[in-house]
Amino acid sequence: MSADLTTFLSYIPHLVAVKCLSIVPTYKDSSELKFRDGSKEIDKFPSAILFVDISGFTSLNEQFAKLGTGGIETVSKHINGYFSQLIEMITLHGGDVLKFAGDALIVAFPSDPNEKDGLAKAVLRTTQCALEIQSKLKSYNAAGIKLTLHIAIGAGILYTLHVGGVDNQWEFFPAGDVFSQLHDALEKSQSGEVVLSTPAWELIKTECEGREITGDWHVTKVLTSIPVVPLNRINTEASDQFENIVKCYIDKNVVSRISAGQSNWLAELRRVTVIFVNLSGLTLQTKDGNIEYPQINNVLCIGQKVIFRYQGFLRQFLVDDKGCTLIAVFGVPLGHEDDPIRGVNAALEIRRNIIEIGLGCSIGVTTGNAFCGTVGSASRQEFAVVGDIVNLSARLMVAAKSHILCDHPTYEKSKAKFKFEKLDHIKVKGKENPIPIYRPTQTKKQNKKKSSESRLFGREDELALFRDQLSELASNVVASAISLWGKPGLGKSRLAKELQLLAEENNFDVYFGNGDSIDKETSFLAFRHVFQELLKIDISD
């Protein structure tokens, strides 16, 4: 197996690798992966699900980020050192890391179909793994900051979907009622505890000691342990088809870096804009147990189209303790000066498009510094964004209540582009004092007011050309066009403004059109604004 393929496989779950391998015989087009009927690509099987929530990473990042490059290297060393131990224990017990959910891991322990009482044994192995993790990592000290764990375990039917496909980018989406079990169990879990949902406890209650916590169970000991069965990674001969399928599940920028031999690129502190989108009204599973594939797939495609258009990074689409959530980041791996504007634009478009298909959503948008880089180990890793602003975006999403909420830095960087409603300060978890929040309502319309700028001195040749062209136009001699070319900072915009002043003095109607870096691939964008003014079309209607 090639070094690149080994690295690519570490970015996807084992379940996805097995799926990719099964597709190879029918994979004809080496450039694009397509599922003929996504609803038939749903796999389902009994499984225990482990949710490991880590506390302390944000404090670690905030403390050492102030020290510059050396501090970020320290953060990276401790985050990945901790994850490496965690992932090693999970893999040795047969667990498959499905998602890195912020400061948490979502892990599957599928039932062995050839084993009697397979699901019960899967839950027991998961519990053994969880108790060992708590025992070995409960007092982990990362440069003076204590990292602690909350662990929840659920059991039931796990559904795995493959959704998206925009720009040949696919997402693995695990779903099922088992995730709602995790939400309740995690809420009741204290630091250092392992809490099982009632369905999981019922399967192994004769094999464990524990106490009830309002319907769920805090497990303290396994009375009858069973042999662990390590997760066996795929060992196959490399093929172009297999590698191309695997790469469809990894962000293209990450793939490019790995292919360029930069798989171990340095972690960095980047200023980014983060958006969290929580879906409401989305039916994941019907009463008869079927998964609503078309609706789930449609939601992700809406998100992908908008996020990719603004050159953002689709961090995740998952079901976790917050429900069904889409997470996007602007500013990494590709950075832009206007990332906050891109983030707010994306939030407004996603919300509008989600409402159009009859669903609702709550969105949080934040801007600030975050740790950006690979997290995990050589066997299982992801490109992640960790920091206080990531957590704050999730908090604002919860507080948004079917709207969009932005923090102050996002508001400051995008208020020239959007209208905002300033709301009362709110108290959120992790912040000592109430924070200011803002609700974007719409994009500001271009202003067609008479210019009141002071006049331009110099540039006599250019001004003479403007006057001659306006004079000819006033005499109905000929219509003409003037192009201004020059390097950034030479005053092209100021010259254009002077042309406007001269035209207004001569009683011409002036209409404006402009493009921007976000919509540079939209054909005739600058002319759209002109025709909207001429035809009195309000695109916000």
C-alpha cells in the first residue's frame, strides 16, 4: 500500500474504507463517484456507540496561543499526544472512530453477526474500553491544565449513509435513534464517569455494577470481562480506483497537501470565521424505522453548494449531542481578507434555502483565532479547528432559536456589507460576563446617492478624457466605454468616483455595478446591479 493511500485511509472511518473497497468493482469513472440510488446505499446493523467528550482543550489552546509559534506547537503536541493514547485504546478494543466532533470522539463498536448475543457483547466491550480510558486518562496533565472526560454509551441500530456529492465531495453520515440515547446519557455524565443509556444497560446489567441516574446508568465495574477484538485495518493492494474513491471523502485542500508530501504540515493559529447550523424539522428516521435519505442528502447539498461557493471548508455534517449539525469554517485551509463577510453571506443563504424546502435552522457565526491543524494519530486523524470561538459558535447556534446570531468581531468586520439588529447581551456557557450579539437581516443595498466627496486634484489627463467623453455623450455623438487599469492602491476607485461627480454635474443618471472576490466566477455580476436599478427589480423580494 502506498504511503499516500495509508495517510488518506487515516482520514476516514474503517466502515467507510470497507464501503469504498466494495465499490471498486463497479467504479467506472475515475473522476467522479456517484451512487445510483443513495437510498439503496444505506447500511444498517446493530452497534454500540461510544461518545467521549474531552474538557480542557479550549483552555489549553487559549493559554498557549498567546505564546506564538512555540505555544501552538505545545498545543499540538498535547492535543495529539492525548488523542493518540485515546485512539490506541479504542482501536485495541475494536472501536472505529466515526467522527471527531469538536473536543469529542464518536466511536462505533459494531455487533459481530457471527457471535451469539452480538450486540450485548459489543456493549460490554465498549464499556470495558470506556472504563479503561477513564482509568488511564482521568488525571492527564497537559502543561498544567487538567484534561477530563465525560463518556456516554448507547446501543441500537446504526444507519450509515453517504450523502452530498457536490464537486465530488461526499460525507459519511451515521444516524439512528442511538444518538438520541447518547444525548440524554451525556447530560447525566459527570467528569470521570461512564454512563450507559437504558437500552445499553439492559443488555449487560447482569455483567456490571452500576447505579441508576434518572433513567440511565452510571457503570463502575465490569464483573465478567470478555476478550477484546482489535480493529483490523484494511490491508489491500493499492489501486487508482480505490484511492480515488477514498479521496472523495476528504476535503480537496487536505488531499492536495497530502499528495504534495505535506501531510505533517505544522499546526497554526489562524483567524477564522466559524458557522454552526442546527437543523430543525429534519426527519432522520420515520416511525417505521426508515431513514429519510432524500431529505438528509438535500440538506447537505444545499450546504455544500453555498459553502464551496464562498470557498469555505465543510468541517462536518453529523448527528451528535446537539442534534443534526453542519459546521463550516472560512479562513482555513484557504484564507481571505473578507472571511467574516463570506461567513455571514453563507449563513443567510443557507437559512433562506433551508426554509424554502420547509425546514428550519438555527445558526451561530463567530470570528477569532483558533488552532487549525491535524488532530489524532497516524492511524486515525482529521483536519480540525479547535478554540473558544468554535465553542462560542455552537453556543450561539443553540441560542439563535431559528435565526442567525453573530458575535461582535463578526459584526465589526461585516457591518458595512449587512444590516444587523443589535440584541440584548446574553450569558453563555464558558463566558464570565454576558456577551453582545447581533442578528444579520439582509445585505445592504447599493447606495445611489449624490456624491459629496471632496474633489480630486491632479490627474489632469484622465479628467480631460472624462470631460471629452461626457461631452460627446451629451451631444449624442457616440456611446463609449472607459477602462481604468492599474495596480492596487493607485487610486482607480477614486478616479471612478470623480467620473460619477462629473456625470452628476452634467445631469446624467448614474448607475452602479460592481463585482467582488466572492462572486468572481458569477458571469456578468457587475451588470446585474445596473439592470436591477434600471428595471427597478428588488432581488430581496
